[in-house]
Amino acid sequence: TPIEKFLAAVWEKLLGQTRVSVHDDFFELGGHSLLATQVISRIQVLLPSELSIRQLFEKPTIAELSVLLETVIGDHSKPVDHPAVVRLQRDRFRSPR
């Protein structure tokens, strides 16, 4: 589904994986509470949902989480295109001495 594809892309990016299955457990792939916070943040930016970190701990696979999201936001919503986040060099922000 579009939501599963969106979640897989988020997990692949945050976990440094090249391919994530809908049945893979986020925490078994190396996820932890700080990364879970980032997952929830990205979901809330792109999908109109009120998802908590606790819900990710309770539903740690894409298959489980996508069903929950579809229930919360309805079947009509789809992830929107969002510009890619670009990592900047830290030295660009240092003040001259």
C-alpha cells in the first residue's frame, strides 16, 4: 500500500537498510527510542495522524503500523511528496574567529 511504501522508505533511511520487509520488527533491525521518535515525527509531518511512540512499540512492524495508520487516517489519505532532507556541513554554521 502507499502507507507501507512510505513507512518502508522512512525505516530504510533511518536504520541504514537497503530493503525492509513489512514483517521486519523495527527494534530487531536496530531501532531504538530515539529513532522511534524520528519515525513518529516523519509520519506526523506527512500523514494527518496522532500516532504515539507507544503505538510504535506495540506495533513494531510496517504491516501492523500501516493497519493502525489506515484506521486512524482513513483509506483516502496518501503520503504526500515531501522534499528530501539535505544534510549540511557543520562548518558552514561556525562563526568566523
